[in-house]
Amino acid sequence: MTVDMKIADEDVRGKDAARGKRVLKKLRTALAGAGSTLSILGASSFAAHAEDPLGKINTPFGVAFGTFEVIQFAMFLGAMGAALLSAGWLIRERSRIANENRQLRDKVADLNVAVQRSEALLNLKDQRVVVWEGSSTTPNLVGSLPQEIGVPEDRSLFLAFGRWLRIDSATLLDRSIEALRGKARPFDIVVETSKGTPLEIQGRTSGSYAIVRFISLGEARATQALLKTENYQLNEALTTLRGLLEQLDMPAWSRDRSGKLNWVNVAYAKAVDINDTHIAVAETRELFGVQARERIEREKAVNSAFRDELSTVVGGDRHVFKVTDVASSAGSAGLANDVSDIELVREEFKRTVLNHSDTLDQLNSAVAMFDANRKLQFFNQAFAKLWGLETSLLESRPDNAMLLDRFRSDGTLPEQPDWRRWKESMLSAYHSVESQEHLWHLTDGRTLRVIVNPQPKGGVTWVFENLTEKLQLESRYNTLIKVQGQTLDHLAEGVAVFGSDGKIRLSNPAFASLWSLKNEEIAEGMHISAIRRLCEPVSNATQWESFVTTVTGFDDKRESLQGHIELTTGKILYFASAPLPSGQTMLTFVDVTDSVRVERALKEKNEALERTDELKNDFVQHVSYELRSPLTNIMGFTELLQTPLTGPLNERQRDYLDHIGTSSSVLLTIVNDILDLATVDAGIMELDISDVSVADAVATASEKVAERLKEHNILLDTHIASGAGSFRADASRVKQVLSNLLSNAANYAPEGSTITMTCRRELGEMVFSVQDNGPGMPDYVLDSIFKRFQPYPNGGRKRGAGLGLSIVKGFVELHGGKVDISSAAGRGTLVTCRFPLEARTFSIAAE
């Protein structure tokens, strides 16, 4: 307030000075007016009275005045009038000024009293005022604040607001004072001292003065101020938060207590196809569907928050959002993060990792990955197999150092002079940025190439490559190269290898010998055209032209050539060209003079044999067909003679007819067998596939041999396994096979013995077995038992044509089955036929 009083005194002094100047100006004006009046009066008088010739002026009173006297008198009158007028005016002005001075003194006295009262009020211990005049940087301070609240009394310390105010409060105060002084923007704020005491600060301007008042608050006002500060901070935070949410490319929203939208950001409005956020709120545009919103409300009712992924359609495409919605007493707020791309990347990453894992599992090289804590994170199957470790142990994420100790304890790693130092050197890769490579020679003779590769995020990857086979292969390769060189040099086959440029790379002595060339004539690097000129005189020029084309040609598809070339010397060479890698070509020549001649002789003999075989087949077929007709007539007339219509026969005649009938039947059976075999050999036999009852086939075959078995007192023991049922085959051929088997067994079985037949299903096949107790067959006979027209008369009662087992083998193989014979001298014979359950026709070669 002292500053205000000084301002008031200066205003009073200024007003007095101005008033005095105005008075002097008025005095000058009055004097000038008085002189003018006197001059006018003198002139008038001079004009009214004419001058006499002597220059005297005659007055009405008869007194004559001279001109000079008149002028002096006029001037006197003018001066006196002006003086009188000025004196009167001055007296009046002085009286007025005195009254004004008396009023001003009263006003100054009142102002002094007000200043004293204001200073008394300002000097209270609860407020302090800072005043800046114009652009001055040095302010005036009035009043004081209690020191117990943490406000310094010293001027310089007080103006350093950052020392006794909190950082945020000092920053707020500096910004407010800057706005007050620069833009005349008033403010009312509440700040906190470093001791936590609130202060109310008011900023105002008055003319060129900027005034800031610091007010210490009471308990109630302090609480109110704290609430005001908190409210301000909350508003600022809310404004900042909403500003942040407005800039985010993620839909955000808030709802009131009733669940209605009251605010959305720009991203939310774009997601619901609206450009204005206010319109989105007004029209209550929802981002998610009804079911999704109901799910959010249910979750918030239980947990006060919802966190999960929801899908919705945005811009015509389905997107997946990671939604967070939090409820409070005032409503709720939510944020949705579009994770569609993240989900795609995550799925792609999972597939990539899985593919990498599957790929690494297919590698022969052992791979193990350890994290930054040296724990096993991944291993492939080759790693577990290489070290013989259990999968359960590896899945427990063992430590890298522990695995090295395990390898040592298992005796796989060789002992080191200093195991600890060696292990530390191996594990130093965890602190390295470069890959390391080592060779480990295991105790079992294996050699491993170990690559330790540090990972960018810590950890290492161990790759174990087994070089044992590689080293062995290299050794074998070097040995093989030497052996091949020696072999090529000693081969009777001539070999020459040409490069893509047509120059010879390799040749052996046999090549030069076959073409009667000297070693220096086929030196390495010699072109094939030069060799051609040397060889053409003794060979076919056209053939060598094809050799040159094959070696030097540029065809995309390189084909092999082979054939024979006959030299003028009488040699016959077999040649072959083989394309090799890197555009090389190998030519080989073999002297086949003798073999070609033998081959030609064999071909001629084979042709003769084929003609003989064809003649034999023609003969067999012709004879077979020609025999059927007379046999049929003989059998017909024999049956006719046995009927009573032809007359009575004596006993001997009937016996003769029986023998004729039996012999005719046997001969017809042989003829039919020959025809069947001829049909099979010709490949024209077709099977009539149908359901064949095992029991019916066995019964039919048994009836055909019943008389022979009865004649020699031989029993037939038949065993049909349960479930044998039926199978798909040619019924007549199956019955013929079984009849031949039983006939063959009856021919060799001793009298009074038993023939055993078994039928069963076994692994998709129908198996028929016939066992007899005959003399059996030695091993050398078994090799030819299925050959035609080669019967084996080892104790057999009848010697047939030797076609029974051949027909059995042919019909069984025609069904797609096979026949096995197990026999030994003195131990009988077991014949086993295996038919497929679903037969199909197979072509078989003639025996």
C-alpha cells in the first residue's frame, strides 16, 4: 500500500504544477487584454477631438494637452486598468487555489491514513505481495508469510520459487507469472510448498504494474485449496489423457452410469464410419455387437473389468480387437487395440517356429539351443540320439554346464588336462559375439565338428556335425581314386574321358591298344578331332562323326550312345558314351569280337530251338485233338457193349471191357491234361471266378479217388477248419487241383495208411494241405518235381505221364497262389497249395 500512496502523492504534485501553469497563462492573457483596452480608449479620445495646428488637443474643459501628454495619459489609464483587472482576477484565483490546496491536503491526509491502514493489513503474517513495474526485472515485496510453512523471508530466496515450492508448483507459478507480465493474463492458483503446505496465489495487473499476492490459507481454506488443486490437476490430467487418446489409432470410449456413450475418440468414430465424434456419441454408434456388449457387461459386473479379444467388422473387413473396459461408480471407459495383424504375425511366427523345428528334427546334424541363463530351450532328435540322452531329461531344461559334465561322466568326452578350464573356454561363447568352432574327438572314435553360435538376445546355439563318415569317406575317396587309377590302367576295356571343350582328360592304356595308338598320340589335352583323324583309317568315319558331336555338342538333353563298330582289322568293338557332370563325356570301347561271334552262334541255335519248341507244341496240340475223337468213340462203344441190349457177355469179356474203359478214361485224362497245359502255355486260359465252397470242393475231389483208396485200403482223413467257408476262384480248376493231389498221394501211400487233408484260412489265403506216409523224395528230386513228363517212380503203384503236379502248379499260379512241397526220403510228402481269397487271372510261363 506504500507504493499506492507514493503513486497518489505524485499524482497530486503533478496536478498542482499543471494548475500553476494554467494560472500564469491566464495572467498574461489578462494583462494583454488590459493594454489593448487602454490603447483603444486613447485612440478613441484622440479621434474625438481634433488636433489644433500647434499639435495640441483641446479638451472639453478648455484645457489644452499636447500629444505626448495624451499618449502618456492613455498609457497610464491602460496600465492602471490592466493592473486593477489583474489584481481582481489574481485575488479570485488565489482564493480558488487556496480552497483546492486545502481540499488536496485533506485528500492526502485521508490517503496517508488509508496507506497506513493498508500497510498494517499487508504486513500481516499471512500474505506477501510482489509488484513488478513495467518491464522491470526487480520487483517490490510487501508483507510476509509464516516461516513454519516453509517460505523463506529473504528476498532473493523467496523469489527463487523452485527452492521452496514443489517442482510442479514452481513450474506452474513461473508459467502463470510469465503470462501475467507478458499477456496481462490474470490467474488464481494454489501451489504447495516443499513441506506440503498449500498457498493461494493471485495475479492481477494495474496499469503498467503486475501484482502477485501469496496468501497463506487456514485449515478449511487449505482443504478447499487442496481440493481445488486436485481438481485442477485432475482436469489437466483428464485433458491430457483425452488428448492422448484422441491421437491414438485405437478406438477409445467412455460411458455414464446408465451405460450410454458420452465420449469417443477419432479412431472410434472412424471405426463406426463417422467423421465427427459428437455425431457418433449423439447417434450412439456401437463398435461391437449386442452379444459382445452383453458379455462385457457381465464380466464388469463380476470383476469390474473386462479384458479379452473380440471381433467385429470395420470397413467391410473382420478385425480382432484386444478390448479393455473398466467400470467405476461414475461409469466406465474402454480401449480397443486392433491385434488382427499381430494375430496374423503370431500365427505366422508359430508356423515358422514349428516349421523350423520340424526342419531341424529332420537334420542329421545335432542342434541344441540354450537361453541367456544357459538353460536348454530346444533340441532336435539328432541331438538326443548323438549323446544317448533321455527325452525326459532334455525336456527338463538342463543347464549347459551340467550337460557337459554328463558327457564327461558317461565317458563320451575324453578327459582333459584341466577340465574346469576347458569347460570355461567352451562356455565363454555366452560372453562372445563371434562364432566358435571346435573339433571334438570322442572316446568311441567319432569326430565332431562343434559350432557354437551366440544368439542376438543372449544364449547360444550348439551345432554338432558328425564328421566321422566324412573323414572316412575322404580317406576312402582318396584310396578309391588311387585304386580307380590302377584299375583303369589294368582294364581290358578302353576308357577315354573328354571335357566340355572336346579335349581329353583321362584315358587308359587299353584305349590306345584297341585303336593301335601310341601313348604320346593321346596325351592329356589332345582334342577329339585329332584322335578322330588317327582312328578313322581303321573304322567307320560316320561313327566317329557321332562321337565328336556327342562330346562337343550343345544339346540341352545329353543322351547316351551305344552300339557296335567293326574295324577293318577284323575287331568288333562295343562302344558306349555316358554324359558326366560338368559337361564331360566318357567313351568306352570293349573288344567283343569273340562274344559277338558266340552270340551270333547262340542266336542261330536259339532260333533253331524255338522252331523245335513250336513244332513240339504244334505236335502235342495236334495229337491231343486227334486222340480225343477216337478215345471218345472207344469209350462210347465200350459202354454200349456193357449194356444188355448188345447181348450177353461172359465174365472174361466183361473184364476186358472194364480194362478197356479204365484205360480209355486214363488216356482221356492225359489228353485233357495236355490240352490244359497247352492252353496255359498259350496264355489263353480264362478262369471262371465264382464263390467256391471248400466243403463241396473237398467232397468232389474225395469221390473221384474213393475207388482207388478203397482198393488199397487207404483212409482219407479230412480236416476243414471252422470258418473256412468259401472263397473266390474257378471251382472246376480247384476241384481238379485237389483231385490231382489226392491221386498223387494215393499212388505213393502204403496200403493200410492214412492220407490227411486239411483246409484253413491263413493271412488272406485259403490253404489246402495233403500229407501222405509214402517213401518221400530226396532233395535232388524236388527241384524237378514240377517238370512235365518226368514222373518219379519211387514206390508208386502206377507210372503216369508226369503231368499231375505240373497241372496243380499251373492252375494254382494262374489263380495268383503258390505250391510248396516238403518231403524227405522215408518221411512221406506234404503238398501245400495256397489260393488267394479273391482270385484273379495271372499269366504264367510254361515249364
